[in-house]
Amino acid sequence: MKEVAVLGKIPDIAYEKLSKYFQVTMNDTVTPMTKSEILQMVKGKDAILSILSDTIDQEIIEAAPDLKIIANYGAGFNNIDIEAATKKNIHVTNTPIVSTYATAELTMGLLISLSRRLVEGDKLTRAGQFEGWAPLFHLGTELRGKTLGIFGMGNIGKKVAQMAKAFDMNIVYHNRTRLSDEDEQLLDCTYLNKDDLLQEADMISLHMSYQPSLKHFIGEKELSIMKPRALLVNVARGPIVHEDALVSALENRIIAGAGLDVFEFEPEVTEGLKSLDNVILTPHIGNATVEARRDMAEIAADNIISVLQGGKPRSPVNSVI
């Protein structure tokens, strides 16, 4: 019987599906495994169901000579050495699309929370500083009429654009590949180059798939040309934003605020961010809904079942002969 290693505790649907066909070894705790533990678990396995926080490098891949597939539990896959896997004809898969609604909803939640200063309001109310309604007390801004700049117009970026339209926002975007005229008309969005988007947008949301060339895509230069009242949201990957530069920009009111669901040195958070009232920090919960996480588990399991039974993966990341 083929063997599968599941490196973290995920919704039961994955175990239920996999155990019908294979012998399954699972890390049944919420504690991430150490590299030495992973190396031990994957020996002799035909498939690995990895967690986004697990680094699956060449050493781990070589520790499992019978490996046919690494099914990543997450839309991203920068935690896996894709090149090493491909050289050994090992399929790598992810769980895209099902994260779209959840991550887009969180993006809008952060934009609303920042613009209406909800977290600040909660803090001051709990601290007994609310003394009654007043005309100029704790003013925020509306989303209506504002220009939202979206970097990365994949599934999540497109869904954010659709949701933002419900708030009567104007949409501009920048993407590695420009959308078709039909898609631009459908989303009612305008393509801009990077600098023009930074200068024109009132709010900026990051949704790119991470690659090394995108490290510090938003740094001191980019922050300096944004509007003083601009808000920045990052629900993509932490290293896209240079956090030291962001701290300086927030402290000096070069931009008005930021909402971060991911961090440059995750799970560590740059200390300067923690003390600022004009930043909202959430613990990488972009797709942390019951619905999305269950669907992710099912897709990861289906990828493994298909490959180990001689079929093609449902959501391939690499191309294997």
C-alpha cells in the first residue's frame, strides 16, 4: 500500500479521503514540525501533504526516493524547492481559487477598518476615552469615490475589484501581464504602470504571487511617492514590503496607515509596527475560514489520490514528464 505523510493538522476530510486508499501518517498537532522530524516522517513515503509553513527543500525531497507528489496546503508554494522536485519528476500542487473569496473579504475588511479607524476606536472605547458623540470626534474616511490600486490581478485581485465596486470605488491596477480589453471592461478597471498607480491610488492592495524578484517591491522609494492619506494593505507575502521602510513611513505620516496579514520575517513581526495606531496586524488569516480551509484540504487530498492512482494532478504547479 502506498504511503502518505501529512505534515500538519488539517480538516478531517483530507484524512478521510486519503485513508480509503493509502496508509496515512499525520502530524496530529498544531505545532509545526522541525526539519529533523519532517526528514524522519517522509522516509519511504509516496506523497507529502505539506503545510505552507513547512520548508520542503532539496534535502527533504531527497530523503523520500519514492516520492511522487508534494501537495501543498495553501495557494502559495514558495516554501517548496520546485526546481529540485521537477528534476526528480515529482508533482507539486497547491490549493488555488478556493482562497479567493476569503482573502478578498479580509482585504475589504482591512480597508474598511483602516479607513474608519475601527481598531483605534475599539481601543479608546475600552480605555474609557469615549465621552459621547461629537461632530469632529474620531473621523475616518469613506471608501466611496476613492481610487483603489491593485497590484496583482489574479483571482483574488479580480475578486477584490468586484467587491470594491460595491463600495463605489474606482479601480486601477498593475499586473505582470495586462488583462484583456474584455476583462478590463468587465471589471471596470484601468491599467497603470507601477509609479503612476502609486501616485494616483488612495488605497493600495497587494495580491501578487511571491517570487524573489518581488522582494521589497514596496520600499522607501515607493512609499515616498504615495499620497500622504494613502492606505496600504498586504495580504500577499511579507517580503514584498520592506517593513523597516514601512515603519518609518507610518511614523512620519508619509502614508496614513497600513493593514498587514503577512510579515517580512514571519512569524516574527517588526517591533516598530506593534506600537503604531495607524497599522492593523492580523496573523496570516487570509483564507482562515471554515469553508476555505475545508476546501483546501479536499483539493490537496484529491491531488494526491489522482497522482498515486496514475492520473494527473488537479492543480499542478510544475510540469512533470
